[in-house]
Amino acid sequence: MTGKQAADGVRVGLEVHQQLAAPTKLFCACPTTKSEEFPYHFERNLRPAQSELGGIDPAAIFEFSKAKSNMYFWNPESSCLVEADEEPPHPLSDSGLDSALLAAKTLGSNIVDEVHVMRKIVIDGSNTSGFQRTAVVGLGGSLKVDGTLVGVQSVTLEEDAARILGEDESSRRFALDRLGVALVEVALDPVAGDPEFVAKVALHLGRALRSTGRVARGLGTIRQDLNVSLMGGRVVEVKGVQKLNLLPKVVDYERKRQLGLIRIAEKLSGKGLRQIKCKARDVTGVMGGTASKVARRELVDGGKVVAVVATGLGGLMGWEPYDDIRLGKEVAEVARANSLGGIIHSDEFRRQGLSEAEEAKLRAELQSGVDDAIILVAGRPSVVDRCVPLLIARLKEAVSGVPAETRAATESGETRYLRPRPGSQRMYPETDIPNIAITEGLRADLAEHIPEDWQVKVARLQREYSLSEDLAVKVYDSDISAEFERLSRELNLEPSVVASVLVDLPSRLTREGVPESALGLPVLSEVLRAVDSGRTAKEAVPDILKAAGSRGLSVSEAISALGVQLAGESQVRGVVDSVVHKHRPIIEEKGDAAFSLLMGEVMKELRGKADGAVVSRILRERLAELTGKKGN
Amino acid sequence: MEDLAGYKGSSLSFLKKAGASIGDVLEVETSWGVVSGTLVPRYLYGDGDHVVLKLRSGYNVGLDVSVLRSARVLAKGQKPSFSASSPPKPSKGLPRVLIIGTGGTIASRIDYRTGAVHPAVSSADLHSLVPELSGVARVQPEILFNVFSENMRPSHWTKIAQRVRKAIGEGFDGVVITHGTDTLGYTAAALSFALVGVPVPVILVAAQRSSDRPSSDGPINLIAGVSVAGTAGFAGVYVAMHLGESDDKVALHGGTRVRKNHTSRRDAFVSVGVPLAAVWGKSGAEYVSDGLPMRGGSSFAPKTRFEEKVVLMKFYPSMPAGLIKAARKIGAKALVIEGTGLGHVSKEIVRELELFVNGGGLACMTSQCIGGRVDLSVYDTGRDLLHAGVLPLEDMLSETALVKAMWVLGNSRSLGKAKEMMVANIVGETTSRSFPGTPL
Ligand SMILES: [Zn+2]
């Protein structure tokens, strides 16, 4: 970690959501199939459930104020009435609970004595019920990363949300296939925000979870959320980092963004401004003949334009304390999250086509000086009216630096505003699901199934099978370590050969266009057995797999078709003799040093039909005879 | 709320010793560490071995008291105090609608601190939860009683009917009754008979998904119900529930032909053998059936008494004749039988029914087919039933027939008059023509 970052005091709390490999969803008997087609749909509205304390969750109000209806698309192959919120949830799936408990145990978490399923209010439409069902199964625990202990806060079993298909101004569309799939969520203590270390923590946690053998593999089965804060500042929640290599970028971006917002706040306090005063006025009339394309487009569509005047922010909307970090962008993101595209602020009037004369007229009309920022909000009247107070609220936050928000990670590793941070009082018991007492029997059973620590296992693979660390980690990550160990013991082959055929070769061959389906474990082990039994040489394995994959042949058929049956010793001797004969002058000149050249020639002649070790032995014997030495 | 609601056994004594009550912030020491959180109530059927704390994250966890070493009250809880913002000023031009609460909860609020759910009771409450109501009508909510749907009895029907009669006198433009879903169809039938000729719409609404969840169907059913009660041009007793899975349309079912046909779906209620009375969309009426009674009719003559001693029985293969005898023994004055097919029962049951009728009882036949009408003239068994004095009730739903028998016996002076009323079509409980393709 660089000194600069340590001084910033960036803290990052990781929350990892890992899909479990359960055969059914968490609260119904539906399979965890991904659907491509959705023959049925229905439409729902969610309203915020009110809290007894009179307050409604700010995030819930935010979503409700958008007043969007939700369209749900479903297919009976992947969802039933439970996902449609038309039938009470069935009891918690045993395999989901067991897997989550095992994950908790693996992380050294303390299992609670009684599991209580809660309803966590989520009214962005991603749950048909308006809440997510979730239960803490473990508290505490830790993870050792590069000698540093990272604390586990909690291990939670939860249902996944519906998959969003699209969104427009008035509605969102979701698919129900993913809704209800079992996830385990692990929340870690915040760590100092060295981006690389954060990524490493996530990698370690992912491996620890995989070591249980109970988690799903493949794209989209693991998702990272980050809680990022600068020393003393408010926490920003960043959702949905799907790829591990984006983590450092996201941390970096968020650090830069938060620092930038703090610098903007410092500038304001330097100006003696402790609060921003805002006023809003309808300027549709004044903007009638505007040269701004954005405003004109909205006005043509029957929209209106409201001008928000913010005191003291003149020149600060477009100021970039860091590259591409500016208040104007933050405010525009809030607008966009509310389906409002048309906002223009005074620092970009010229760029947006507003002339100086037009600005002067506007400033006169609004009685505002250049020290004030003007934000023009253009769009459908209902959308503008809903957005203006939200934009004013965001502008006012400028004096306090970083607002507590929920943001989404983008594909490029940046973050974008989603909604205000939810309050803490948004959970209540799921009374449809009885509490589950964790019995002594279950605890004992779990203790027996705690997997070998992944780091211990990688070290053991290196030691027992003489693998390089790189290959050992690859074997571990590939999830076929059990097969690797079995084949290495069973076959008379170097474990590194077994490992590279099992984990290296498939990815190389898929890049070369061999279908993944033709590189399954049965095929790989068959080809290894063919090498082991001397039917072919290990050098021919890539060609055999390619032929088998692209021509739909079995391993034996591919061996015959390619003519790569292993050459017998007599055939090898014949080829060695002819090569030696051909290169006699070189041998006489270079002696033993001619070995590599001759070896290459012989292998080329034999086109992979011989075991390199056998060829090498015969060739060395022959050279020794010729150069008058006895062997080597 | 009691101080330690739901706790019993060793967990109760543990908490008492610690001086804790619900809502307090506790710190307990377990065998593996210290946990702190808010003490929340224990459910009725929870065991006596666990203490439930709500962690700061909002999650509840159960901790085994036998491994808890100590507990300390960190902070005493504060009773939640809720004051709903005052409802918007009622617009003078809007109709007045009385909302009678009987136990079904249409809107409620959650105490996230403890997880308790409290139903909306006052007008302010209801408005803050379903703000759309203020644009539809001037509503006056009132709790008549609070019983689960399955615990409703004819005496409750009488109370509701009497309150509706009074409301009409008070000048309400319509009445909405909130009710649990389970016996909603029975109550709808009962009110249809008791309030025959009612000059305003009387709309029963319910929710298949509980009101404490953001996805509850209750608010939309309520908005539609209030809208119909206040503005519809027709009168009578109807059930307003979701037309389909979506929140966009609410169906109105005539009170004597409505049945709950699914345990959990939003569109569980269907009109059997008749078209829907009406369909309500987001902007009001989208469809209104022909021939509904008009608002303001002058033939309102409520008869709100019911005779409870009526038995409904479903015939099944090997049904013992002793069941009919037992009905006689408990003093049943009428028997409604759900026969098979066109309305059949076994020979033994025919004989018992004859004895029941000869003893002065009223015996009626409906069909367990749900769709279609009974006909006792086609087969020998049917003719035997007719001969035994059993009344065939056309296509009347068996549940409606039960309620009607209770009402008829409560409001007639002779058995002859009761029989006459039983087979007459009073509020659309039977139809005279059946059609292909009519929904079940
Ligand atoms: Zn399902």
C-alpha cells in the first residue's frame, strides 16, 4: 500500500454473495435453471411498508416515488407460484441451509443456535414480495490473507433477486428464473483500502467458499459488493462487482471520487459557505427560443424547464479536482437514476449551446450572479417535479462532502449513483417460515465436513505431487482436484503431466476453437489413460483432443485417425538410425552437443508418435556408441 | 405489548433475572463471545430454550439460554410512538364511504424494532398507508369487531348487516367491508340475503397477501372497493378482489355466486356460472354487466336474522347414514347436501334424508361438481330423493345454499314458507339458463 492511500484512510468492507450449488431454490422446489423464453407475465406495484416509528425507509420512498410498475416474466420450467408471490414460501431447503452452515464453519464463524429468516425490504422491484428473505447463520470468524487476519462479521443465507431485463420511464422488466436461488453472503470487516489487497481478500474468500464443494461455479455465480469510506466519512455502498479484476479499479475510482467530493466541500468551506441555498423556478417561457439542443428536445416533447439556482456553486459544478470527478456529474447521475436525461448546469452552458446573451437573460430573470450555479432541469412535467427536490437535496450535500449512497459498479470499473442508502430499520421476521434450531447432531455433522483449508491444500498438492505453485493453484481453482489426485495415484504418469492435461490444456484448446463440451473430464481422463497404457504419446494429446472435439471422434478413433499410435522401440531405433546417419558430419563435429538438434529431428519424423523419454534414451545410447562413450 | 411476550420456560426466567423486557438493548455472553442486540418477542409456538435478539444489522438470531453465561441491559427500550400525519382535507365533492373493519387487515404498519405488525385503525392511519384513497372518496374507517375469517358466525353477519343498514340511514354513498378471505364468500352471500334491495353498493374486500408486505393486494382491492362503493351506478353486495395475477384490474363478483377457488392466489375468487358483475381498472369501471340493480332502489327491506342450526354435508362413497342421524341429534333444522353429479347420494343416505324430512327438517340438494345444476329427474336415485322430499336447488352453490337456509329459517314463520323461499331466486343465487363456456 502506498503512503498516500494509507493517509487517505480508505476503508473497504467486502460483502461477497456466492450462489450455492443446491438442487432447488431456497424456498420452493423449482430448479435453478436459467430460462431463455418467458411465456407468461404479470404486472405489480410495490408500496413501501411503513415503519411503526412513522418513518419509511429512505431507499424505499425513493423507489416508490419513481412510481414505476414492475413487469415480471416467467417460465414454469424455472419458477412457480412462490416466485410470483402467489403462494407462501415452502420451508427453507435443507441443502441450502447445510451449505451455508458449512461455509460459516469453514470461515470459523460461530453458528447461531436458532436461525430466524427475516424479510429485508427491497422495493426496487427485484423481489416480487417487496422483500428479500435472508437469515444470519454465523457470526464472527476470520480469513488469513498474506499473514493479515481479516474478520468475518456475519455469514448469511439469502435468496437471490429477480434478473432485470430492462427499464424505462414507467416500468421495469424482470425475469423470475433467478429469484429464490440460494446464496451465501459473507460480510467482512473493513480493511485498509489498498486496491490490490482488497482484490486478494476477495480471491481468498472465494477460494475458501469453493473449498466446501457446495457452491455454484461459472459466470455470474459470485458477486462482490463494497462498502467504501474515507477516514471518518460516510459509507458508500457499491453493488455488483462481477469480475474480480475490476475490484481494484472500483476501489481506486471510489477513492478518487470521494476525495474529489471532499475537496469540493473544502473549497466551499474556504469560501465561508456552510450551506447551499437553492431555489427553483419554472423558466419554460424564458427558454422558449433556446439554442440548447437538450432543452429544445424536451420542450418539443411537451416538457418543461425548471431552473434551480444554487448559491455559491458557480464555477464549482464543472470543476474537476481529479480527472472526470465533478459535482455536475454527480448531480446528473441522480437525475439519470430518476429517468431524467435533460439537465444542464451553468458551467457548461457554452458547450451545450447556450449563448452568453441567453445566459444573461436567464440570470436577469432569476436575479442570480455568476457566483451562483444555475441547473436547468428539462423533461416531462411530472418527472421534472419529482426530480427537482432530489437534485436540490444532492446540491445541498456538496458542503458535507460524500453523501451516503448506494452506487453500482460499471463495466469499466467506475461507479454510478443508484439510490440513497437504505436505513437500518428495514427488516422484520418472515413469519411464514418457522425458526430452525441448530441441533447438536447437526453441529457434529458439520464439524466432520469442514473442508481442508485451501492454502493448506495447495501446499500439499505442491508437496505431494511436485507441482509448481502456479499449477497447484490452477488445480485447486479448477475444482477437479479430487480427480487430479485420483488419476495421479492411479496412473504411472508425472503428476505435472496429469495436471496440465486437466487444467491447462482445456483452456488453451477452447481458445483454439475446440468446443468446451468435447473437453469434459471423461475425455481428458480417457486420453490420459491412453498415454499411460502406451497407446499414444503425451506429445500427441493436443492433436487427439482437437480431432476428437472438431470431428466428433472418440479418443481411440482419434488416435487411429491421426496415426499417432505409439511407435514401438524398434520403430524408434529405426528412425534414430536414419537421422543419425543423415547427420553424421555434424555429430563428428559437435559430438554430444548435437543432441538437441537430433532429438528435434527424430521427434518431427515420429510426429508425436513416440514418448520423448524413450526417444531420448535411445538417441543418447546411439550417440554414446558413436562418440565412443558408454552411455551418459 | 407485554414485557416479555411469548417467552416461557428457562428463557423467561433467564430474562426475568436479567431484568430485561421487550425492546431493551441487551448484551449477552455466549460460550463463544459477546452478542448485543434488541430483545424481540418470541412467537407463540417458539420453544422456551432460546432468547431472540435483533442485531444492529437488523437480523434476528436465536441464542440457546443454556449456553448464555450472563445478560446485561445496556439500554431500556422506548415504546414506539406513531403519529400519522393528518389526512388531507376531504374534498367536498367526493362521495362518502364507510369502511367497516371485521378482522381482515388491509393495511398495517410494522414495528421494525421488534417485528410486530399493527393494523391501521384510524382514518389518519389508513390515509397515510393508502394515500390514493383521498382522491377517491371521503372515507370513514371503523372497526366493528376483530375476528379471523374462520371464526365468523351468523351472529357476525347480523351485526355487519345492521351496521350497513344504519350507514344508509346516515347518508353514506356506499359501504366497504374489510374481511379475511377464508369465509368471505359466505359473508357475501349472507349480506346479499340480509340486505336484499340495498340501495347502495356494499363491497367486501380482502387481501390474499398480508398487508405488512409491500406486495400486498389489499390496498388496490381497497381502492377499487371504495371507488365502486362511492361512485358506481349500481347497488348490491359484491366482492372486490384481483382479476388476475396483476395489480391492474379488480373483479367484482356478485355476492351469492362467488367462491374462493385457490388457497393463495390473488385471483382466488371467481364468479361461478355467471359473468363478472364488473371490472375495475386504474381509471375506474372498465366493464359493468347488464342487469345489475340500480343505485337508489326503493325496495330495501333488510332481514338480518339467521338460524344457526343448519348443516352442510358433502356426500362421499361409504358415507355412514349415522352422520345424518347425528345432524338430527344436534337439532339441525335444515340439511344442505353436496351430492355427486346431478345431485345423488347412496340408498342408505336417501332413507335417512327421508326420515329427516318426515321429522320436519328441510333437506336440500346441491352438487359437489361446483359447475352446473342438479337434476333429480334423470336417474332413479334422483327420483327417490324427490320422493323423499329433498329440494333440488338448481345451480346454487352449496355454501350459498347453507347461508340461504340459515337466513330463510331465520326469517320465515312456517316450513312451507321456508321451502317456497328456498327454491325462489331472491338475489341471483340461482340462474335459469346455463351456457357453454361460462367460467366455473
Ligand atoms: Zn418456485
